[in-house]
Amino acid sequence: MDGSGVLSPVVINNRYSRLQIWYDRMARLLYDDAGNVFDENGAAKAGFTLPVGAQCFPAMDGAGGRMFFACAESPFGLTVRSFDLASRQPLSRVLLEFANTNFIQPQVAGPIRLVRFGANGLAVASSSNWIYLYRGDFVR
């Protein structure tokens, strides 16, 4: 950072064109949907390990200390991965299978929104116009 408070740009390896970022006020860290993590000065921190080439969408659960990523990596559904927010180590994953594969295109449907809700819920909207609701111990 220079004397004017301007930070040099940080270039990240974007796997696809839609890159979004989130800010954790408690940890004072920036997260993106490619799994990268940066502090407020732009210094890279250890990130989340995501499948190479998979389109992912994150949802942070700061109170529960977890980060969730819904990833398009299978033609059979979306994989949701959970990580410890502090260590960024993987905890678990679950496959949300397509309800009826007759309506699905041969390509992988990508996540377009992931929302953490309630005590143990996740909602995932996909590019194939499906909305998945998941409740269970995986989210706790």
C-alpha cells in the first residue's frame, strides 16, 4: 500500500468469467468463489482446495465457523463441500443429485446461488433452473 492508501492490484487465477468476492468482517478476510483468500492488504492466505476447473459458488457461515461451496463437477448433480473457516481444511461433502435426469442437458449444471439458512439448511439454485433444499448434520 502506498502513502495515499491505494493498494496495488492483486491478480487472481480466475477459472471462469463470473468471479465474486465476499468479506468476513470478523476475520477481516476476503473470499472469492474460486477458493482464494486475501487479507485487507491484498496478501494471499491459504485458500480452499476446490476441484480444478469446477464452477463453484460459496456461502459463509461465520457463526458456525464453516464455508460451503456448491460445485459443478458431475453430470449427476451438484457437490457441496464444507470447510473449516479458520483453517480452510475440508470437513465433508455431499452430492445433491438431480431429481430427474430426463430434463437435464448433457453438460454439467452450475450453481448460481448458495444460501445458508436456519440451524442446518442450505439452498442451492442451479443454472438448469433447479433449486435444491438440504437440511441435515452436514450443515451443522
